[in-house]
Amino acid sequence: MVYRFKLVSDEVSNFAREYEIDSTATFLQLRNTILDSVGYSKDDFNSFFLCDDDWQKNEEITLEDMGSSSDQDIWVMGDTPLNELIEEDGQRLIFVFDYMTERSFFMEMKESFPGRTLSDPMCTLKRGNPPAQYVDLDEFDSKIDQTASLLPGDDLDLDIYGDDQYNEEDIADGFDINNL
């Protein structure tokens, strides 16, 4: 079976990627395909999170086993085939590509193709430019400080370079492929 995923960013509105990958491929293969398609280095720690319909993070799939002593299952990208955790169209995922600032891509498994196989994952659609892989941490801290000084109260839960939400239409089918 082949899965088709769509990936968008909350930082860049005209950015999207689509991927086709065999359901028996690993999360590591999906990660590498994503990073290759956006031109990011593979040297950094990343994670996938399975999400519910409201983008709340559930299961984490990590790049490496961090030796957690919890009772929860530990999912490692290189050891976990996609079909072990992704079972239906519409499954949502968050791919955290920058742990320092919690910058992420939002993903959805848009469609599955039973009876098809694919030897290598591929990016089937590229629209727009991805956000920069790294941000200047001094600039990031400055924006946080600047924003915090403008807001009343002590309860500050901000993400300066994006937020945990984005326009649902960005991931929905139906964008005009002729405008790419």
C-alpha cells in the first residue's frame, strides 16, 4: 500500500509538499524525504508526533532512543514502519524540525492506495519555499521579550515564528495546482 501525505507550515502560507511513500517504509525514510525536499540538514534531532483531530500531540516517534524509563512504548524512526502507527486516511502528524524553538510542519495522510507499492519515497508536489531551517536565537529571544512587554498578565504561551494552529485550508485538498 502507498500513502500520500501533505505537509504545510504555519510560518509560510504558500508552502506545501506532498509525498508518496510505501506503507512499509519507516518514519526515518519519511523524515529523510521531507528534509531532502526542503533542503534541510539531517544533522539535527527531529520527532514526529501522531495527533488527534485538534492537533494535540499523542505518540512521539523519535530519531533515537533517549533511554526513557517510562512505561510508555518508545517508537524510534528507523525501527518503526509507517503502517504500524498510521492506519487510516486523515491521520494527522506534526514533524518537529527545530527542537530549540519548537518549529514544526503539519502533516496529514491524505490518501492510501491499496495494491500499490513504491520502492523509494518521493516528493510529488513542491509549492513555495520552506521556512528557514534555523532562526537566529538572539532575534527569537528579542521577539519574545518584545511581545511579552506588550501583553498584560503573566501567562504567556507564545510561538513567535508560528503557532500551533494554521489555516485548515492549507492542508485541505483543492488548492489550484496551476498556481504553483
